[in-house]
Amino acid sequence: MLAVWVEQLLNFASGALAAIRKDEHYPALMAWARAKGTALLGGNMAMAQALAPELWSQTPLERLDFACEPLARPEPNEPCWCDSGHKTKHCCGAVKLPGAIPEHLMWMLSLRDWKGPALKAALASHQAPPQALLEAGLISAEGGQRGRAQQLLEALFAQSDWARLPEQAEPAFELLIDLYQERGFSHKRDALLEAVFEHGPLELRGGALERLCLMHLDNDDLASAREAFIHAQQTLPDSPTLAYIEAMLLLHEGHVQEASERARFWFRRLSRQGGLDPEQLEFLAELADNPGATLAEQMVNAEEELAEPLAALQELLKVVQGAPRLDLRRSAEGELEYHTSAREAALFDAFQQHFQASVDEDAPLGFKDEPWANAENWLVALCANPEWLDSPRVVQSLILALTLRFGSLPWMAPSLFEPLAYRLEGWLSQIEALRDENQGGELLWDVADNAVLLRTGLALVVGMERGAREHSRALAERLLALDEQDSLGLLELVLDQLLRDGRDAKALDVSEISAQPPLLGTLMGRALAFYRLERFDEAARAVREASRLNSHVIRLLCESRPKRGANLGRGERNSAEPEPGSHEEAWQYRTLMRDQWIATPGALEWLDQQA
């Protein structure tokens, strides 16, 4: 019965609003209610007459600068406000409505309908009830009206009185942050976060801190993510979301075992406290059992229409075995060459009919087109034709696409990247066997079709760097051994990984493969390795050389809260390199490696003295 009433109320209110907008005077509404509104209530004239005055009193009027013109509610013996001529107790006062009327209903419907200048003026009047702004914003977002939703939700959070925010403000806040990120409004996003931190209610502040932590994780700024997580934990110590965020943070930091232990802690704590629904408890139990697999499943399921094709791809990759023989040769100059066979070309052509996006041959990682716009089509086709993966070009396209979408998520490495890495490593073994048979030779980028294999290797190294660090490093070292010219720019990445593992002497050996011109990350990595090995004079020389390359790097490393520059994540290190010597280059190094300087006792203090 209640559902019928809600539908009738919405239909009647929408019709009433249209009548009011034609003539913003009460008699016109009552004429409409009797002539047309009755039909919307199943022919109930009494209910139509009783409902119309209630809606009129809460309707914003443009002729009054969006103020309402509420009617005085009559006493039982006074003339009824529907202008029937009867006493109220014998007219509308005797009508019992089937349910409540939300006091913000007509404002919400008006915000849903107004466009352009009218909407802008209504929002500028600051008279819209917060609940109306919230509901109209959510409805607009669900209808795909992203710009309109942003406009409405901005008005919701622009109010000076944060105490007036509806209880359900947190989903609106999350939506507005998402809209800002999707539409590139980073300054507005940061300003909203700052406003919530300063003025927002407790629950909203906790949600903002959780979102800030996730943003730092996206940028691979682990130190800032950890700081935001601690603040969120202090603000909302019993939030179930913290269990999810801490698991992600620990996996990003490479602490797989600790992620499991902390997830079990959260499960025990929150299950004892009660208040969680069964689905939340089930998720926490799964998180405690296997954080990586649980987060990976959640990520796949969150992909909406791609959930089933991605799950099918994961199942396919479980059974991908071996590495078909490649056409490998040695040139007259002794260089190793891979040549695409006719079968491999045919397989790639069949795949490309569905995939359509073209690899950018002039870039280490990237496409000329957007591969995920057509993803459902090519994922389904690939799963139906697993033999396509015999072609290195198909594997290259698949891994590049997966790296661009999932390469920053460590929990996706085991199910998406490592199975494909095993296939590439099978091909590398064939190349190494050819090299060993003929005593040497390099796999150079610009020879034959070698770039296909090398680009695939680079994408895999980046895709596995967070979630399968040892595997990523081992693959990078194999690629470096085959391509000593380091056309992939892997030297810095291998050096970083060795330093993280505490293999300082090995890091120095690797850094001897010196790029020309020398790279900032290589020089700073050498300095850190020398310092750890207590070879302080050599460390100081490396720092001076790095400072000549980039005058910002020491200051940005040593300051705890420097002014933020363009922050590039790990996944962008090969596809969007900052200018040498720039603030952005120094900031990137800070983001990637400051945690290692902090973890080395006395290193930052020593570095500050070198300045």
C-alpha cells in the first residue's frame, strides 16, 4: 500500500509542479487538482483537494526569488484552505493521507526540473533544503547528468552551517569527489577535502580521511597514505572501512603477512562489537583469510558489465601453459632477432578485429586508442579463442591494457600478470638458449620485431612491481641482461627494488651499468647504497653529482611537508617522464624512494648536511 502511495504522490506532485510553473498562483493549482489531479489519485477528489495545499506551501516560487508562500493551516471550524466553501473539519481536515509527505519534496522536484539560468539562480538563493539538494544530486548522477549532479552537490557542501547536512551526506560527498576526479577538477576536490577536515561532522571527516588515503595510494605516495590512515583511525576507530583500507595499504607496502594478521584483528574486533550486517562480516572473514584474493575479487566485481569477462579471463590464465616456439634468428652482426611468423600474424589479425586499439609504437607503454572502451567485446572473444595468446603481439596488447587499468593494484598481480609473465619468460628462455649457443648477442629494441617482446616485458615489470616484487625484479634483471643498452629504462627500477630488499652491494653492482647521461634515480640509489655500506665519501660524491642534475632533490627528500609538485605514480615512470632537472622529477623520486631513506637510520639527517 505504501509503495502505491509513493508512486501516486510523485505523479501528483510532478503534475502539480508543472501547473504551478505555468501560473505561480494558488487558484491555478486548485483548478488543476480538481480537473486533472484527481485522476492521478485513482479518482479520489477529496484526496486531491487535501494534497494540493500541502504541496503548494512547500513549493519554491520564482516570482518570490525562490521563497515559498505557505498557507496558514485553518482551524477545524474555519473555511477549508482548498476553497471548497466547507468547514475544514468536514473537508480536507477529514481526509487521512495514506502516508507522509516529505517536506522537501517540491524543492527536490524543482531542482530536478530547472535548467540553465533558473537552476543557477535557485542554487544562488541558498534556500534549497539540504535533503533536496542531496536527493536531486543523486538522481542526476544516476541519470548520467554528471555536470548537473556536480552543480547540485556543490551547493549542498557550500553551506556555511555544516550541522544542517543530512545524515546521508557521506554518499553524496563520495560521489562529488568521484565527479571531481573524473572531470579533472583537482583543485575543487582538494578544497572540498580541506573544508570537510575543518568543518565537517565526525562521520564525514572520517570518510574524507579514508578517501584521502586512497588518493595517496593511487599516487603511490605511501608515506602520506599511512599518515592519512592513522588520522582516519583516530577519527573513526570502529569504521569497517578501515579494515579494507589497511589491507590495501599493507599490500601496497609489500607486507603481505601483516595484511593477513591485521585483517584477522579487524574481524575479531568488529565481530565482537556487533552492528555489522552479515555481508560485511563475510567480507571481513574473507579478507582475514586471503586479503589479496579478496581485494582482487572485489575489484573484478566492481567493474559492473566487465565483471564476468574479467573473471573468465582470470580462469583462462590459470590454465595458460608453456610458450610456443618463436622464429628466432641471429643477424650477420650477431644481434638476436625475433620475427613474427605467418601464424602469429593471423592470430593477431583475428584478435585485432575485436580489440581495435593500436599500440603506440613510438612509446614504451601506451595505445593510440582507448582499449577499454570496447573491452567487453574483446575479453569475451579472447576467452573463446585462447589460441590467440600464442601470438606475442596479442600478449603485448593484453598486458599493456591490463597494466594501464590494474597495474597500480598489487592484489591483481597473481591472477592477471604472473600467468602471462610465465609465458613471456618461456620466450625469453628460448632467446637465452640461442644466445648461449652462439656465445653472446643482444636483443636490441630497434631490430626486427624485438620491441614487441621488450615492450611486453616492460609492461609486466610495471604491472607486477607492487604485487609480485621479487618476480618483477627477476624479470627486469633478465631483460637487462638481454638488452644491456637498457632501452626500457629498467635500471632505476631494478636498483630501487634491490635497495628495498636490502641488497645494497648488488644494487651498487647494478648501478655500474651507467646510463648516459646518468639518471637521477641511479645516482641517488648509489648514494643510498654507499651510505648503508658506510662508504660515506663515495656517498657524498654521488649526492653532489645528483644535485648537479637536479637542484630540488635533496630539499624535497629532507623536508617532511614540502610544497607538492606534479606527482607521478610508479606506473607512469616510463610513459610520462618529467623533465630532467625539474621539480616534478625530484618529486617523483621523493614519492618512490623517500620511505627507503627514512627507513635507513640517520640517512636523511646525513643527506640534509650534504646540502
